Amino acid sequence: MEYAQETESPLSYHAWTGLSLLAAALSRRVYIRWGYEVIYPNMYIVLVGPSGKCRKGSAMNLGKDIISGLGIKVTSESITREALIRSMKRAIASYVEPDTGILRFHCSLTAMSPELSVFLGQNDVKFLADLTDWYDSLDNWVYETKGSGTDEIKGVCFNLLGATAPDWLQSILPEEAIGGGFTSRIIFIVEEQKRKTIPLPIISERLSTLREALKEDLERIATLGGEFVFTDETKEIYAAWYQREDEKIKEGNPAIADPRFAGYCERRATHIRKLCMLFSASRGEDLLVIQNDFERSMEVLLSAEKNMEKVFSGLGSTPYAKITEKILEFLKDRKRVSRSELLVVFYRDLDMNILEVIEKTLSAMKVIKVKIDPTQNETYYVWNKTE
């Protein structure tokens, strides 16, 4: 994280951008065998934050600079579905598996899109279905061509790093996709403020040296190939964790309570296994997943999950979902607000009738208390939820 100190972006953005770079470098050259499954290190990571406020693009640009010139295939951020398929097909590469000597072919590609709405388009269900397929790194992905024939891509491995403002999610994702197959494969990194203010960033000789070291590390990691293996100790720790998490889900106490994250919670173990590969590769070349790799994976995922529920907070089928979320955040910050002040601040979005509906909803949720001051003829909303 030292290299990112002269930026205003939250450290979580930099950490997950770095993890995406590791996944891009490893591509389909490495894997974990898990029962009948073969799991590859590609990830779908989306940085979420208000436009212009959290410096999402700054974190991604730092990542783009590190990965540039290393021969790792990265596609354009503004590209049609058809052009992306062609790019993936042209990305074919090969390597000799160290353990077996077998020549393997794969089509590995990374997309880095600072404007996810441009990359995904508006409610493009077909493209979302393709992305859902690609996440699972199919050995053969068959698709229809424009001439009504079929073609295939061998050894798919698609890695995605995107960024968006929460307001855009509603236009990007159709309602039926929220919480479904595609979003359950995404790790959302949600922040609401930049980390600090830096009027005049200073790029020291030390930071320039670090940049070159990071590029060299990534270039080395891109040469790794073969199977990652959990040590016996890590297997025991992982198995105990998996059992506990499974019991929590059965008891109705998943890692993220919002039912729209039910699919994510079921897929959480896969995210952990992918992260274990990334942390192992960042540590060395032994292709072993040790206890520390698992613990680091858990640490970064748990940290991300603290804010992840906020990503869908303004999305819902009720007509007042978006304004309810705005008011909720406002009350959370202010702790005590009068009804008249709330109407002044949000007069463009609501009237008294709508406010009464929202008031009853938040009161029933027990996140606010409604108090009346007859001496001032005023109603106050008091934040009632302990964090």
C-alpha cells in the first residue's frame, strides 16, 4: 500500500485493484482442483462510490500503469459484445504445465472499465448471461455467430475490474439480475468518501522505485503455471470455516443479511479459494496455499463485506426505494433532523404524503424514533440504530 500513499483513493480500492492485477497475470495458467471442479483465479471486482467523490478512476489508473507493457492481455473499456468475443478468441496463448509437461491452450483476457455502464450497456441481458458463463472459465464456450452458425472459444478465462456510481446500477442491471447469477459472482468494493485530501501529490524517487518493483513482481507472477494445493493444515482450517458458514446460512444468519446477496453468500467459498491463489502467488512461487494465505483472504473479504450491502440499498421494486435510502443516509449522518428541514433538503424528491410513508417505514424498521415538540409545533426524526 506504500505505492498508493500519494493518492486520495480509499486503500480498499487499491487493494482490490492489486488483486485484480494478480488475477490478470496468473490467467488460466494456474488452478485449484476441488472435487470435480477446477477453479481458476479470475475475479469480477467492481469499485462502487459516488461520482467524482471517491477517486475510483485514480485507483484503476494506477493499476493500468502497473500492468501496461507486460504482455498481459487487457481489452478496451468501451467495446461491443461481438468485439469482446473476437478479442477473447484472438487472445489464445499456450503454456507447458510444469507437473505434466502437457501443452495447454487458453484464451485469457482482462477488462478494466472505469465506467461500468459503458462496458455493460443498459439492461443487456444477453451480455450479462455471457459474462456469467465466462466467470466459470469453461473449457469450451460455444456461441452463435452473426451468420447463424456457431463458433467456440477454448479455455475461457475472463477477469473483470470495473467501477460505477451506485446510481448507475439500476440502469445497468435489469431488476431480475439483482442478486442473481451475475451479481453473485461480483465482489463489490463500496466506499462513500475519498481517503484523504492531497492538494499537491509528490512522486518521490522511492515511489518510482516501488513502481518498477511492482511491475517486476507482476511479470514474475505471470510466468507461474500449474496446480495450487492447500497444505494439510490449511485444509483443516478451511473445512472448519466452511462448516461454520454453512450452519450460519441454514440458521438464517448469512454473512450478508440482505436476501439479494443470498447467491453471493452461497458462492462465497469460491471467492475465498480464488483469493487464496492470489495471496499465495503474491507471497512466492511454491503454489502452496498456507494458513496465512487463507487468513489474508478472509481478512480482505470480511472488510469488503462490511459495506457491500449498501450497493443495492437504493435499488428495489417499491416506488420510494431510492429516496428512502437517501433519507436513511442523511439521518444516519445527522442523527436528529426536523421534518421541516428534511422537506427543505429533499423537496425535489418528495412531498408530505411520500414523507409520511417513508416515516412509517423507517419507524417500523426501528431505525428512527419520531418525536413531537408541541412548543415548536415540530416533528423530529432521531436516529435509533446502533452501528
